[in-house]
Amino acid sequence: MPDSFFTTTNARKRKRPIGTTASASRKPARSVNGQRTPRSQQKPSTAPTPKKRRDEELSDETGDDVDAGGIDEMDLRAPNVDPDAYESGEEDEDETPAEKRLRLAKLYLDGVKQGLALADGEFDAAEIDRELISARLKQDVLEHSGKVHLFVADSYQTEDAPSIRTRGHRFSVTGAVASPSARWLFTAGKDGVIIKWDLHTRRKVHTFHKCRPDKGKGKDVQGHTDEVWALAVSPDGRYLASGGKDRLVGVWDVEKQEWVKGFAGHRDHISALAFRKVQPNATTSTQLYSGSFDRTLKLFDLGSMGYVETLFGHQAPVLALDALRGETAVSAGGRDKTVRFWKIPEETQLVFRGGGGSKWMDDLDGMDVDHEGSDVDGGVGAQRRKKEGLKQQMKFIEGGIECVAMIDENTFVSGGDSGSIALWTTQKKKPVFTQGFAHGWDESHVDTEDMPTVRKPRWVTAIGALRYSDLFASGSWDGSIRLWKLDAKLRSFSFIGAIAAAGVINSIHFCIPSQDFLDGAAWARPVDGGSENQARASQAKTVLLVAGVGQEMRFGRWVQRKGEGVLNGALVVALHPRT
């Protein structure tokens, strides 16, 4: 693998033609009136009239790219607007694309004003502050473009946050996820068991037990036969995906609580799973990604319950992956010290290399590096290094990248065994920012005169982000889950608080519960926040942080935390906006 930033490969193995994948790369042609028509039905083009030529020039200026926020490609309907309202009587056959966009934009602005007005009619929509409308429009454009648009990290109260803990696994819990509505919680462990919990009642609903392997009928096993290491819930809450040491990607029906299908394409342990998130104004997404110790990623389509393709490139076991709305995914390669950004339709991948160099290479290049080998501006500052002295300038080379989480479509964070958290963007080869020793140090005493104490940073074992926001969390075994805030320009991040969590944090997942859940769950108190208008204007909503906690690490027993308060279960914390 060449040491380059942009690595273009044909790293996929198809079982079906490319035309059968989830989306096509070629867009159908657009007719003059703005509607899409098949190419076979197009008529020979004629010279446009002067009026239509002016409209077409305006259309070129506005653009048709969804990522650029084109008006005709976006669903510009406010949440409370009747869809039939857009079928205005002013529309006629002679309406040009520019005129149609202008009409839809006016209707959309009217819908935004109605959505921001109070229900009791205390003031007219025409009197709404223009800045509030402008902020709403910018937020909608950012939401459709897949960029960070929720700056809410400072809004949450981390002190004395209400929480619950589950117990029910004999061995360490390796993963915990909640359904999109936050009604159900799923936990998996090294005992090979998956447990379904009701977060309203905090009680166990169902247990998916470990199956005994049948040598003669291995394909007929209705469940897992070994440790379960990864869980993922589909965006519509219908399916639960699981994987582990038995090399099987299992799909479960959440409501029926039964086995649906098992995919046996991987040649080694399943280590990571992620569903593609729902697109704006879409109802469901059925694309499932899986990562394995066989160094590959696979893509499945649960709509047809079929295998789609295999992605090659990692030189070591894939330990973590994440995906958002786009046809992209991010994976961490463990010991190959790379994070790879996969572009599925283009059949390409971007390779981001972590770790650090040796001391003599740094001297040769004239580089001043910090403890973990990143740039001076990353994490530990120069002043701290000067205070610690030369003897304390210990370099912890990154042996592997353990976890990764996507913040938006182009920004993600990773953590590894060097104890540092790195912020990446697809526009740069090196990390934008690196926070060293994010979870402190471990000290062990050795019976030698030369080295009585050995200090090493704690691994970052799990990381999770509230998607499209400036809030993410990391976990280790220091007894807490740490919350971090990104700056407005996505150039750095800072520590904002911690949540007590005894044990090894093996997974972190964020979920925005529905209002029905908040009304029904006794432990998740409703937010007591100001007037109705302030509640409407605020972006912050109650968020659930779900963590899988165990006495051992997910893939091994390098670290064991036993003692009072250390349980094999899930920790669910409700983060409420400050009043």
C-alpha cells in the first residue's frame, strides 16, 4: 500500500451487477419544466426563447447539486405545513424552473414563519425576528448538506445526570445500543447472549440465548454460537444486527424477537457493525456495513436480505466502523494504524495514517513533537512539555487505532492505545487536532532499582458522537466517560465534563428519544425550561448516552477491572438541557 493520502483502488468484489446496488450514480435527464424524464422519452433539443434562456442561466447559477443546497433538490417543507399547500393554483405549464423555485421558496418561508409562531397566536408571523428565520434557514441547509449544525454541547447538564444500570450478563458486556425511539435497549456480551430491555420499565423483555454449534447443520443455527462483539439497530428500529466470534452477521426482528437471517461471508471474527443512517425526508435505510478480523468490510442490503459487495484495503483486523447518511463509511484498522474513509459509488478510499515516528527521524526532520508523536499544536502544549523536562518527554507510539466515530460527512474522531484522541477531516492528511492522554495514566510498580514505576497512558477503548453536532464522548477504564466539545470551526475540541462509569467502556452510543419516551420514562425527567417560544428556538434536546460496560476489554483480557461497583451491563444516562 503506497504511503499516500488519496488511495484509489478497485477494492470491491461484487456478487451482483453494479446496477443492483442501493443507488445509481447517473442522474436522469431533466426536462425544461424541472421534472425528471427518462432519456428514452426526450425530444430533440430546440433553441430556447430569450426568456427561457435567461431562466436557464439562472438555473445554472443556482445549481442542482444536493450537497450545495439546491432548492429544487431539497424538500423545503416545514414540519407543520400541509403537503397539498405546495400545489398552488399559480402553477401553470409555462412556468420556468426559476419561477418554480422562487414560488416554492416563498411557500417555504411562509411555512417557517408558521412553525416559529406561537400556537396561541400571541403575535403575527410577520413580526417574527428576521434573525430567527435566518438561523432556521441556515440550519435546514446545513442539515441537508450533512454538516455539523447542532452546537449544543454547552447546553447539557452533566452534573447529577439521571442514569440507570442494567445487569444480566455473566461475562463482560461488549456492546449496548438503543433503538431510535429509545424504547428498547439491547446488550451483548462474551457469554454469547443478547438481552432486550424496556427502557420505560427498566425490565428485561427477552433473551436471545447462545446456540450450540451443530457440526452437521451449521447453516440452520438460529442464533450465535460464540461471543457477541458488535450490535447495531436499523434506523427504523425494525432490525437488530449482531456479530462476533462465530463469523456470522445475524439479523433479528425486533418486534417479533426472532432470528431472520445469518450472513456467513466473513472468514474471521465480526468486530464492528453499522447501519447507514436515514436520509432527510426518508423513512428507512437498509444498508448494513460489517467489519471483520479478516481485514475486510462487507455491505449488505436488508431490503432484499442479500450480500452486495466486499471492500478491501486494511492490512490488519478492522476494529471499528461508522456510517452516516451518505454512501460512505469510516473504519479503523487497528494495528495497521490507519483510518479509512470509503466512498462506495466511486470505488475509492482515503487513507489516514495515525501513530508516530521514531526519535531520530524527528530530529532529522527538525520536528518538535509531543508525547504521542503528533504536531506541537496537537493536544499537549509546548508549555507543559517544558515544565515536565526532558526526562518526562516520553513518546508513546500508537500501536493501534481502536475506535472511530463520524461527526458529519467529512469529519470524524478516532482513539487508540496511545491514549490520544485525534480529530480528522477528509481535506487533510494529518489530524487537525490531537488530545494526548485523554484518560490519564496507569502506573504500575516494578521490583527493579532502575525503573521502580512504569507509567503508560490508558487506551481510548470506545468513542461515540451525537451526529451532526459538536458533542462526542470517549471511554476507557479510568472510572468515567468523558464528554468533549468541538469548536465552531471544527479545528479543535475541549473537555466539558465527565460521567461516572466504573469498569471498562467497550461501546458508546448516542440516541435522541422521542417525546413519548420522555413522558413515559420515570427516570428521564421532563425538561423544565422557560417559555414555549424559548423551547422552540432552542436546538438542544434531551439526549441518551448508552455505554456498554464490562470487567474486561471487548477483544481480549489485557485489562481487567474488578471490584465494588464494576458490573457487566449497560449504563444509560439522560443528558438534559440546562434550565
